[in-house]
Amino acid sequence: MKFPVISVRLFDQLTVPLRRRRVNLSTRLRARTATLNKALQYKRAWQRKLNLYSSAGNQKIPLNPYNPINRGSTNYYTFTAQQKFEVIMEEIVAAVSRLFKAFKQPGEDRIEKLPQSGSDRIYFRIYAGDETFIATFNLNIRENETFIYFSDHFKNARLPMPEIFAVNDEKTIYLQEDLGTGSLLDKLEEHGHNDYTFNLYRQTLQELAKVQILGDRGLDYNQCLTAKEFGKQAIMSDLLYFKYYFLDTLKTPYDKQALLDDFEKLSNYLNNSSTKFFLFRDFQSRNVIVHEDKVKFIDYQGGMKGALQYDVASLLWQAKANLSEEWKDKLLNGYIDEVELLLNTQVNREMFLSQYNGFVLIRLLQVLGAYGFRGLFERKAHFLTSIPLALRNLKFFIENKQIGIVTTEFDKILNLVASEEIIGRFETVKANENTPLVVKICSFSYKKDAPVDDTENGGGFVFDMRGILNPGRFAEYKYLTGRDKEVKDFLEQRTKITDFLNSVFDMVDIAVEDYIKRGFSSLMVSFGCTGGQHRSVYAADALCRHLKNKFGVKTQVCHMVQDPKNWVNVPEAVKETIEIKNSTRV
């Protein structure tokens, strides 16, 4: 059995009491002290032998087998899930640092964990002088190998993908070029649907055509992560993904065999595409990075050989982008023009467009399946909020587009899924200027009085944050608060505060939605921690952002410890010492 690595500091904390007790037991045990101390020199070697990447969920670590006293022992150090998470994250960051130092001396200035996306990959931004790099940690080695191979192939073909700089021996961490922070979707949200963003979309499709056609040349599709080709089986897989993770959750009866027959018919129709080249599989505006008005692409490890239309459909029909029909038509025609230039031949546009509509439908359903899996099964709130947009996108498609074949049962299902009744199940109630509800959110210290709801009904929620590791225990964060970036990075990288808050959001959302519908005027939510300085402050601010984004509801934020102190946490004695040191330097 393999076990996760633990840090030397944590090992010492756990073993010091044990060593003391053994040394004091008897003269005979004192004689073994030298042996014990010698054995402890092998701690690091022992830790390297423990495998960080296995035993998910295993929270027990055996006593040091290099210690003679422990031979044959079945005792364990027991860790909580929180402690295990902290240890593992520390080791990951340390491993990233080691790889970067081997790549570039003298090493990094700092490493910043980036927000988690829908995948299990963990991304870090590394700062080194004026340069930045991206590090990726991923236990799926096969996926890493595919991404690295594709990246090297595309970079050699001078296509707009990141360069891979270094990979660790285990192939679980790799360093890549930092393409920037702004995506195509960010530009759209910032500038709106104007000429600037239209030209970015046009440039994106031109570069997409080059990657698909030029990138196909010499590409070894045996390196693909899953299937080599997006053919009939892959199309069926997308349709079944929609069926199992979205359609079946609606608990609505339908003719299952007739639907499967229609899936088979549609898969055969789309599999006959004559224009098969490299296919990204998840080509959306978030995976297009814009830097200095030039576009580059990320997140293509799921690529395979497939129809040109699929990626175009993914980009132009992304629900959140909400592109107009005029834009879609112009951009699609411009893309076909670019394909004809690269292939040096004319494309049968009637057939291309007919199959394009079929791939639009496949993509829309695949996205619904993904939202259902991430939102309904994994309970990730931001995926749930995307479902209504995806359903309205599907509704517009089935009312305005045709796919060229008859699928009777499938058509019934599509009309059902895109009905107002089903969409209404997922749409969030929104507050407006006349909504009376105000959500008061407080942070407080358990050393002092908890906030009191003095409204007529009282009540509300109180969440205890003391189960989350306290940044205040570390000297570098002692005088900072939950609004400082260093503390935010600590909480997001070394604790499970994101999981904690997702559970909080689930509970509070139910109350807020109900209160808006019933016309209630007040709800109070409080977060407490030891000092009311780090964890509770972070949580209160996070909930405020969440409620504003999801419901548009009015909020009042009260930090009971920090507001009266004007957010100054340095003791007077320390401030005087600092002032003396500064004046001495002058």
C-alpha cells in the first residue's frame, strides 16, 4: 500500500511527544535514544518512499518504519482530511518550486495557486523577476503526456500554443509558457459586441483553421488521450452523456429504445463528414487567450481527429457569449473561406452547413451533460447557474435550425427539455430594486460577543470557521487580514475553505431564494473564527460576492472586529519598534 508524503515539520510535531514519553519510561529506553535519533535521520528517505499520489481518502499514516522501536507496530498517526489536504498542498507547491529551480536559477519569487476550474488539474502562476510561468499539477499522467506531445508538435509547426519548458520525472508537473490572463470571453464581457471583439473572433477562427489543418500534418493520433477519432462512438458518447447526466435527472418518462435508435441515426449521419482534421473537443472562448490583441489557445489535451464543424460550433454557440445570428453567419462564412484557402479547394457549403447544424446540436447537448454532471452530481454551484443559459440556447436552436434528418423521439425530447417548465426549474430567482430583502453578513471573533440579529424575526445562520487552518498561527500572516492577497492565497492553497464555502452557499441559497419569493426583508449570516481577522473575513466577503452575482440581492457586510480597528492589526509596541528601526535607517 502507498501513502501520502507528510512534511518534516508536521512529522516533528507528531513525534516529539512520543519520543519524550519513550525516553522517560525507563533507563533501558534511555539507552535506545541514540538508536532513535539515528533512525530519525532517515525521515526524508522514508517520506520519499511514501507515495503522494495514491490512497485517496486514506487518512492514516504508519509510524516511521526506520525506527527500530516501531518494527512490527500496527500503530498509526491519524490525520483529519483538513490536515491531509494541507500537507499534500504543501508538498505539491514544494515540488513545483524544485522543478522551477532546476529549470531556472535562482528560482521563483513566489508561487500563486490559480482558481480551480472544472477539471482536477491544479494550476499555479510562478513569478520570477519580470517573468511569469504556468505550472500544472495533474495526477493523470496519460493526460499530461498527451498535452505535452500536442504542445511540442504545434509549437514546432509555429501554431499559437504554449511552449513546454520542463517536466518532472514523475510526469505529474510541467512548466509552460504563460500566455496571459485575459481570455476572449473576458474581452467580450469588457468591450461588448463591437467591432473590436468581432475582429478578435474572426482572428480566432482563422487561427483555428490553421491549427486544425496545418496541425493535422504529421500528428500522431496514437498519442490521443481517449479515442483517436471523433467518430460514431464518440458522438454516441456525447449523446449518452446528455441522457444520463441531464435528461434522466428530469425524471420524465420517454421511449428509451426509440431515443437510442435516433441517437444511432444521428451518429451515422454526422460520421460521414469528409472534412476530418485536428479537433480540439472543447474549443470555447475561455480557452482562447488574448494578449496584445493576438490570440493563442490552451486546454487541447482532449483533441483527436474529427470534423472541422465541431470546434466552430463550440465557439459560436457558447451560451455565455450570446453571439447574434448576424455575427454567427458572418464568422462561419469567413471561417469556410479560410479553410478553402488552406486546402486550396472549394468546400461543398450546403453539405458543410447541414452537418454543421448537427454538430451544433451535439455540442449543445454535450455541454448540458457536463453542466448536469458538474452541477447536479458534483454540486458545483457555478455550473448550476449556467444550465438556464444552455437551455435557452438549445431552445433557440430547435426553433430556428434543421439538421437534415428525421428523428421523431429525439425531437420530442428536445422540445420537452427546452420547454419553459423545465427551464424554470433551473432559473434562479433574481432580486430587483423593489425587492425588500437585505442580507446582512458579519464576521466576528469567538473571543468576543457574537453578532445579534435585532430584527423582528431574528434567526439566520452562524458558521464556525475554526475547522479551517488559521493563517494567524504563522508569523508572516499575523498582522494581515482575510482581505490581503497573501492570506487569500494561503486559505485557497493550503486549506479546504473552497469546499467549506460551497456547502455554505448551498444552504444560504435555499433561504435567499425562498425569502425573495415570499417578500421577506431580512436575513443574517455570520462567520466566526478565533480572532475575527482572517478566515471569517474571507468567508463573509466571499458570500457577499456570491449572493450579488447569483441573486442580485442587496447586502450589508459588517466585520465586527476589523471595522472598529480600521483594519489595523499591528500592536502599538510593534509599531513603535518598526518606527524606531525606520528612523535609525534614515
